[in-house]
Amino acid sequence: MSDSENFGILGEALAKSPDLFRQPGFDGGLFLVLPDGSSRSILKGRPLASVIADRIDLHRFHNGKQKSCSISNGMLEVMLHAEVFLSEFRLIDRVASQPEYLPGFTLTNPGYNDGGDGHRVIFVGESAEPSGSMERINTFLDVMDFHTQADRANAVAGLLTVALRHHWLGGKPIILATASKSHSGKDTVLDFIAGQTPKTSVSWEPADWATQKAIIASLNTDPSLGMIRLENARVSGGSKIASAFVERFVTDPAPTLYSPGCGSEPRRIRNEIVMSMSTNFGELSEDLLNRGLPIHLKPNGSITDRHSDIGNRWDREVVEHWIKDGCPSLRHPKNNRRRGA
């Protein structure tokens, strides 16, 4: 029997497992969905050998006698890139622990959701019911010291951008949270915008290569990230805050990620990441401002003395109202000003 026939038979047997799926694109590999809802990429021969050992008892027959069988690591890696093997598996783009909006703005259901290219999702959470009220959102917005109504509107636009991030590849703005002084609520606004989306914070580095390395390391560690926050951006002297990597990343629908020392090979990703930045110091470069969604806070007094019992389920609430309003533009007509911190 040829290798091609063996690959097809083995793929058919493995595809019966409910936790194995094909990865998108042309790089080969499988997704393994773990019992806790997380996922693991299978891109090398050794992890595939473990998957096979847990699911199939392989034997070979010689002169009518049954003997144990193993597949070489090299052959397993060939198999992970062979269409005759991969075609047996259902294709998914990602595993999600939070509800997502599929094309047509329908929410994912638990299990496998086929929304077409880029929206084939395994949702491991519980069914969600959209809210019919804006009360919680408005309660939160009312306690924040936005400089203008445009800044308040941009906070809602940022929330919508994150909640619908899978729909706008390479077309999402950098969310720029600035303030007139420290402890103004920048991180609170960015938490509001992120909602329940997996997120992480990365310390800003004046050297662009260092920022790039930290971002790529975060994405390699947690592929489910939907929002990355660059914290406390600042520069010394009279320079402006700038990053060629961030500018390039937000406009590329399928960026190639690679940085020496990050422990991985170069790989392309579907750009569903929302970048954000917080700063009190310095002036943002023109290139960042042109790609930015600015949100400026200008408080009176200290917000550390204020307390709120608001929850964090506003993301689906605001999306439902945006859909009902006919999906209007997210950019406030008065936000075209260019502002530093």
C-alpha cells in the first residue's frame, strides 16, 4: 500500500475524534482542542505521534503475524502537510472561549460554527443572549471624565472594534488612550473596550525592536489574544512616540511574525488583533495619529476616590444596538483633531 493510501486511511481514522481539526491556510498542521477549552497546534511529528498513540493502536502484519508499528518522525511531518491526510479533518480558524459575531451578526453557538472563511469557530463557552438595554454602558461612560463627547463616542467605537475584530483584517485603528495626568482612568477605559476578550499588556520600549519582540512573544504564548495594550508609552527628550512595527502591523491583514529570541519560526497570522496604547507623556507621531482612534481623559480631582459596581458584559449590549441602528460609521465626525497626551 502506498504512503498516500496510508495517509488517507490514518487521517480518516483520526478525524473521527471530536477534538481534532485542520488548521487554516497552506502551512499544514492540526488543532487539538483540550478538555478545558484551550487549543494546541500540532505542527511537528512528535506531538502528532502522541495524538496517534492516544487514539489508534497501530499494528503491521508480516507473514501473517501481527507486530507493533511506529511511524518515523520525518514521515509524520510529511503527513501534516499532505492534502490526502489533512482533507479528512474539518477546518477551523480558531477556538473561542467567548461568544463571537459571525457574518450576518449572528452569535456563535456552543460547538462547531461554520461561518465561512475566517469564521469557522469552535466555541467552548455557553450560549449568550444579547441585552436589550444600554443602561450599564451609559452608567459606566457617565462616570468617566472624557474631555469631549467625541472621546466618549470613540470609547464605544473602540468596544465595537474589539467585539467585531474578526471582520476587519488589517483595517482596525490603534486605540490611543491619553490623559491630562496620571490615574485618570486610561486603563479602566481600555478594560471597558476589551470587555471579555482575551488581552494582555506589554510595557512600551523606546527601541522599536524591543516592543516588537515583546508583542510577538505574547502572541506566541497565547494565540487567543484579541487585544494588546502598550502601556505607559513615553520617550526621552523632545522626540515623538512612534513605532514602525505597530504602524505596519495594524494595516497588514496577514502579517508575518518573527523576532530572534522568541523561540519560534516565522509564521503568518490572520490579523484579528486590536492594538491599543496608553500614555500621559510625550507627543504621538503623525503616523500613529493617522492610524489612531483617540480617547482623551481630562478629570477634575482624583478618580481613585470613586467606586462603581458596574459589571463587564457591555460588549454584546453595544453591538446589538449598533446593528439595530444600521451599522453606522464608528468614527465620530469631530474626532479628526490631532492630539498628543
